[in-house]
Amino acid sequence: MAAIPLAEAIAAMPEMAGEIVVIRDLLNVGPLKKTEEGQKFSELRSAFWQLVAPNDKSPVQVDDTERILQVSAAMAGNEEIKAWLWVAPWPADICTWLWLTKYLGKYPGRFSVVNIAGLPFLDTNGKVFYPKNISELEPKELVKARRLARAVSYAEVETDEEEWRKLSEGNAGVRTLESGKRIGQKGDDLYDAHLISFCSQQFQKASKIVNQALTKFNIPTGDLYLGWRLRELVAQDKLHMQGDPSKTLKDFDVKLPSATLEFGEGV
């Protein structure tokens, strides 16, 4: 979604000319530490998303690493090529920034960041707002943001690479944005209570529960991850389920277990 207004800006304004490379993975959730010797990072991440969103007909393939290596190779072969990373104040964006540094940070002066955190922009009605995602910006506002690009320094590269190493070693289930580029590490069950808070003892669509949680609590994981957590809660007998969980969130329902009365209670 973040690439859509950027593509519109590139099409309309010559000064924005360039190729868009989309990072599809959400690095704020799931494992970062390889489990087997020789395992590729893309294989680790593909296995995680296949677990989250099973698809036997078309298994999930996360190829961000391979595409970024292509960008790095192009920059190595042509000193005229520059790269800009567009970053919003969102944990997935910051984690991507830390991860990318080891690939593109080795090109001093040619790897820049456009960080919109804390910056005011105009919405479609001309009112000032502070976006949480690049997708919220109008194409003309992206032109303004592009002028704020700054080259990543060598000292910052060293710091970011060390921070990424710590995140990989910690290998938490969920990574949260605390402030600036500071990332916290939490367990997979971080948002389970939020999901349960919307459940009742009547069956409801999993999609409804997930959408309510995303809207009210502004959870930065996406719907697929929360759908997986619902299935995990079912496996832990914290929720009951009907339908087919191997399909979409609209294909299965969940509810709280029926209340059980202790001996001597109730009528």
C-alpha cells in the first residue's frame, strides 16, 4: 500500500523518477534467528509466514533478501545509482531499516533515508496531520518528503548493524516500537488478550474479531498474524472454533469456552 502513492508521484513528477522496490515482509513479527546451519534468512521467514497463513497450493515465498541483494549489486556496479528508504513510525518500517543497513550501508553517501516520523503533512482536505504510514500521504506530499532525505552515516551503520544483531539473537515473537529507532522485544502472545476481549460465548467470524482488535488497539502486525494467534488460542483451549481455519478469516468462527461451574455453585 505504501508504494501506491509513491508510484503515482513518480508517474506525475520527473524529479521523483526511480524504481520502487517493495519490502513485503513484516519484520516486527516472527523469528529472525536461523534454526539450521546453512539456512537462508528468506527460507526462515518463508517458513514462518507459511505457518501463519498456510497455503498448500501456493506456499509462501519471502524473497526480500534476494531483491535487496540485486539492488546492492546494481549499486556496486554503478556509482551513479542511489537508494532511498522510505520510513514511517511503524515497527515494521524501523525493523526493515535496521535489517537493510548491512546491505546498503556499505555505499556511503548513496544510501539515504526519508523518515516521516513526527513530521506534519497535508491530507486530501488540506488539513495538517501526522501519518503513521507512507500510504497515507498524497503523492504531492511525497515530493516534499523526498527533499528531507538524509544520507546514512558510517557511525549510524555500525549502530544499526549491532542493533539488528541484538534483535536476531533475542529472536522475540513480536517487536514493538518504543521510540525513535528503539525496538522492544515481546512474546508471541502480546496481543492475545486484545483478541480475547472481543470474544463472547457466541460464535463470531474470526475476521470480525481481528478487525475490531486492529481498529481499536492500532495493532501493527496485520490481520494474518492475528488470525494465526486466534488459531493458537484455539489450540490452547482458550477459545472454541467452528469452520475451516485453513482458509480465510471469514471461513471460521471463534467463541469463548462455556463457563464451567465449580461443585456447589449455580442452580
